[in-house]
Amino acid sequence: MTAAIRPLDGITVIALEHAVAAPFASRQLADLGARVIKIERPDAGDFARGYDDTVRGQSSFFVWANRGKESLALDTKAAGAAQVLRRLLGQADVFIQNLAPGAARRMGLDYDTLRADFPRLIVCDISGYGDDGPYRDKKAYDLLIQAASGLISLTGTPESPARTGISIADIAAGMYAYSGILSALIQRGRTGAGLRVEVTMLEALTEWTSYALNFAHYGGTPPARNGVAHPAIAPYGQYLAGDGKPVIFGLQNDREWRSFCAHVLEEPALADDERYATNVQRVRHREALDARIAECFASLSREQVLARLDRGGIANSALNTMHEVWDHPQFAARGRWRDVATPGGPIQALLPPATLSGAAAAMGAVPALGQHTVAILAELGFDADAA
């Protein structure tokens, strides 16, 4: 039986990367079949390896962002490292890096330097702020970019702003790097020439906040922080069932309000109460309406509330914990989990969200530090001392 062909079979990626943004981008490429050679420091490797030890003794960040790669332990400051890097790049299609500001240029790994010798090479640079402008040398971590982009000002409660609970600036940059590299591969297929893909964390995350930027710039005031509530729709947000478990739901129009009264509150006449008949009125009397909902839900379990919401055609979800997400019946029903090998033993990981017919994701193993060093060096014609 012929093995399935993946979109990036035959594409080689050299990744001088650490933390989350670039590793997350290159992992997407590996899932599509690319060969990704990850260059790591011989002493400790990608510092994300040390973020925690919760996944069979390994970092939860690292196993998530680095499956399907080969690990080459290489001291990039050693005498022979430049020769190894150049030979690697000579056989590569893509070079991706998210080193500290200016580091790639100092190493001769910037696009302008590389394209003279490797005209077909696609170079992807990920940074906090870009390589020009007043912030070009400023360090950037996920939390700092969440602050700089204004995301933190939009998130949390009226009393307290909050960071988003995942590394969303890194993820945004990683996804734009991934899509940019795919676009560059298509362009190279037309022109035969490589090109540069530049992604900054600030620009990636600010793009994601553009609705709020428009709202604030043209409307005069930014969207209010409302926790999980909505500033302009009611009812909308988190409500507790009688068993103390939270439920999230929201109404979109007055038709849904009538259905909500009939099927969820089981008070059809309430739909005509002038205090609640329109969304504007419901927002104005939100406190009284929420009290009415709480009174109804007090005698119901979460499952009973969700069943009533479904019956009324009201969009809803349980407010799941991470354990409940892991056991979500939808993932099981759709067969979304796969076993992935790691140095600490097999783990489960979700398939990539984009499912391609006839091209299953590679879901390769998570590498140990330097696991492939000897083999890669031999392939390039070097002995083990070259690293």
C-alpha cells in the first residue's frame, strides 16, 4: 500500500528557535510532512525544555510545540558551527529563527546575507517588534506583548485587567509565520526565488485586537472589560446552576429571548415584560434579569440547564475545566487524539485543527536533546566533533 503523500513531503526546514513562537510555527510544518531540523544548545537545549516537568518529566510547552522534529545539538559559537550551518542551509527550503534582536545578523544568518548564496531559501524571522523602528532592540516576551498590544487592557473585570491564560502573542506570531511560510513556498514555486517572511509579535497580536482598536479610535472609548459578560447584550455570560457548576450562554436577538423565556425559564409571559422585551431594555435591567435567571437555575443541575438551553435553541457551553476539556466527548467521537512518542514515554496529543482529506498529519515523535546530532552530521559529511 502506497504511503499517503503529505503537502510538505520533501521540504526541509532549519529552525534556530526557542520558546514558543517559532517552535509552534515549525511544528505545523512538521505535521504537514516537512523535515524540521531543530538546532539546540548542547548544554540545555531550547530553554522551553525547562519550563516545567509535568508531562512524564518533560515540559508541557516543549512536547506541545516540538513534535515531529529532529534535534541537532550545535554550539553556534564554536569554530566549525558556521560551516555546519551553511551546509544545512544549502540543502534547506526554509530557515526560521526567533533569536534575540540582532543575533541572526551578527551570525550572518539574515536574509540579505543568505540570499546571495542560497537564492531559493525562504527566511522567516520572528521578533517582538521588527528589525527597524525605535523598539527594534527591545526584548519581547508574551506577557509584555499582551501589554503592548493593549490586549490586557481589554481582558479581565472592570476592577482588574488580566493577561490571557495562554501564550497568545507567541501563538499569533507562530501562526502568521506558518501561513507566511506556506505563502512563500507557493510564491517560490512560481518565481523560483526565495523570499523573506518577517513576523513581529506586536503586529500579529495587534491585528487580533483590531475590532477593539476600531471601536476605541472611531467610537472614542475602548470596549469595557466585563469578565465573561458582554457589555451590550443581556443575558450573556456566566451563570451558575443549582449544583454550583457554571454555564455559559448568550442571546443574539429578541426571537431567542422569547424562546429562552418559554423553554429555559418556562415563563412564556415574561417575554412581553416591558423591562425585558428588547435587548436595550434587558441590558438596562440586567441586574434584575440575572436575579430572575439565578432563581430559576437554583433548582437545576448544570446538565438540566444545558438541556433546557439546547431545547430552546440557545447557544451554550459548560465552562469546562482543563480536565473536562481533555475528556470532551466531541474529541472522542471524532477520533481527534493520537499517541505521540516522547523521550519520557508516549503521550496523547490532539490532531491539528485543519483536517486535510487523504493527508493525515505526521504527528512525529518529540526529540530528546541532540538525539539526531550524529546522524545529521554524518549526512552532511562531518564527524561528531563538528558540533
